[in-house]
Amino acid sequence: MKLCMIGTGYVGLVSGVCFADLGNEVICVDRDIKKINDLKKSIIPIYEPGLDELVKKNYKAGRLKFSTNLEESIQKSNIIFICVGTPTKKNKYEADLSQVYSAANKISKNINSFKIIINKSTVPVMTGDKVEKIISKKVKKNLFSVVSNPEFLREGEAIRDFIYPDRIVIGTTNKKSNKILKNLYSPLISKGAKYINTSRRAAELIKYAANAFLATKITFINELANLSEKLGVNIEDVSIGIGTDNRIGGRFLRAGPAYGGSCFPKDTRAIVHTADRFKASLSVIKTVIKSNDKRTELLLKRIKKILNNKIKNKKITFLGVTFKANTDDMRESSSISMIPYLNKNGAKINYYDPTGHKKEFNKLKNVKFKKNIREACEYADLIIIHTEWNEFKLVDLKKVVKKKNFIVYDMRNIYSYEKMKKQKIKYFAIGK
């Protein structure tokens, strides 16, 4: 199949590369000339384990191409995936669909044969209706089909999630499109992926509902962690105890900072906005958003308590600043609020993240990126484990830190009390 991916962000690039690896001819299109030129040189704009190898392999094989020529790419392709950003508008709830509609308009001008147009971007219910309306103004309806095919890729696990998905959701009532797409995904279906054909609106809602539910699980366990700290209970025991119930499941039941990233914050807000538009109550999700928004403030209060309310001139080290491990994504990461707050209150901050220096902290005085764990922790009063990168899990902090009475605040529970006690390290964790 000949595919066109409009947008080379996280979804477009990963999906495009993986489709090429399945044997399809794929053109990844972006208006960013530098990004396209870099991709042609196998310089990858995002950190995703295994992605660079797949890009090199499929580009060399000729199955994967990169282009800034959208018009030509549309004309040459059978299936066009819209993979552009849908960020939250300034009102903080409504999704900004301007890039989706812009792509739809450009597609409408370049349809020269039957095309399947797929919304791969996460979009509110009825977005597909609007895309269809935009295109039908210039093209006969028998020449195109608009489909919703949401992605379920986890950052840091995206390639595996693409190759071994739990399900493939195809939102269309067009029999021709459904047949073609079932064939496109047949290599994944043969590996056990469930193929689910729904209406377009149902597919759009499925994506938002899934993310809202997972956000709810994270918020739920975080609130239980707050209670556990008051009761002297280990939250990890609670997570295991409820997670082994098949009705609940153990995934997304690890207490930690507020959920972040490119999906959960914006998608929970967007589904609430949709519900408000149609005068439907989503009080549970509204409460989840409210609780998550307060999470960082609560953790900062605990940091102050750990330091006996003496933040000024304290040397604080953050190990990891991305919203989760195995990604360079800083969007909605708790560190973006925590570090400026501590810095404003007089703390001197070092941070180390395996994905490198972060521009988000460039304008802050006394906030410095260090190139390794040793340099970051050497003179620390307080070490905050913010992101659960594997390289942090076995580090001997006693050998790294020169100060005798340093403190560890483990926001990811990657260490055990027993180990810290044995090493005579003053240790605090989430939900313990």
C-alpha cells in the first residue's frame, strides 16, 4: 500500500516507520524543512527506543521517504493519515483542531483518485464529520472516505505497541475502506490484535475514553498514596492487592507525580469540553483533572516538610525531568512546575536526564544541567528521583554523593526502605 503521513511528530513518525517496516511504501510529510532534511540523514527529532534503527533500515530499503511536498505526496498515496497536533487551546479545555482542518483543506485540493483519509490524531467526537464536510465541498463523495483510526502508542514503548497492539479500532461504515484497512493491518491481526470496526464517532470517543480511564487509575492510586502516608501503610502493597484483581488490573497503579505527557492532560480536558457542549455530566473526570492539578503542589509541600521549610541555599538534585522514562517528552511534566518553584525560593538546582539538557529551564538562574549522575548529585542536600530511568535504580548514592547527611525523596519508589536504611540514607518515598 502507498501511505502518506501528514505530520512527523510522535504519532506520524512512529506509525509511518512501522508501516514501512511491514512492507508498505510510506511518505512522511512535514512543512518543517530542517526536520525533513534531518530525517533524511537519520537524525531523529524525538527520543524513542529502537526508532532510529527502523528509520535507517526502511529509508535505506526505499520503503520510507521524507518530503515537504504535501500535494505530490497526497496524489501518490492511496491512504492519507492526518497525524498533526491537537493541543489544548488557551481556554485550557477545548482541543485546537486548526491543523487537522488545514490538512483536510489541502487534501481536498489534491485528490486525483479514491483516497482513504484517516484521522490518526486524537480528535473530539464529530471531527471526522467536519473533515468530511470540508473535503466534500471540492470533491465528490465517491472519491474519498474519512475514517477514524486512533493510535494507542505509549511513549517509550511505541514500536512494541504498534507491532503488538491490543486492538485496532477502525471507525467507518464504508465497506470498501473497511476491507482495505483490514488488509493493511492484517500482519498485526495475525499476531493476535483484535480488529474492531465501529462508527466513526464511536472510534473518536474510544480514544478519549481510554485515556480518561487510565488517567483516573493514576489519580486514584495517587490519592490512595496520600492516605497511605497518613496511615503508615505501604502503597505498593495496596497496588498489588487491588491490581491482582482481574476486574481492576495492575497497570497504571503505580503512585508517583501528577500524570503528564502529550495525551492524558489534554485529552481529559477535551472530553470534558465535549461533554459540556452536549450538556452531559462527566463529574468523575472533572474531579480527576482537579486532583491531578493539585498533585504537584502537594508534593512540593512534602519537599518543604522534608527540608524543615528551609529551601533557601539548599542544593537540590533532580534525577530525571521528563514526564516518564524512555522518552524526551517534557510536556506537562511535574518538573516544569517544581524546579522553578524551588528555584524561586532560593534553592540551587542540578538536574540530570538521560535525554539531555532541557530548554524549559534555560532562563532560570542556579538551575544547571549535569552530564552524568555523579556530577549532578555530588554536593546535593536533597536528591529527588523524579523519573524512573533504569540507570538510577542500581546507582550507589553513597559513593556518588560527597555530603554525609543527604536526603533522598523517591517519587517513583524505585528504592526500598531496607536498602536505604542499610546504607544509613535518610529516605522518603511516595505513599509510605
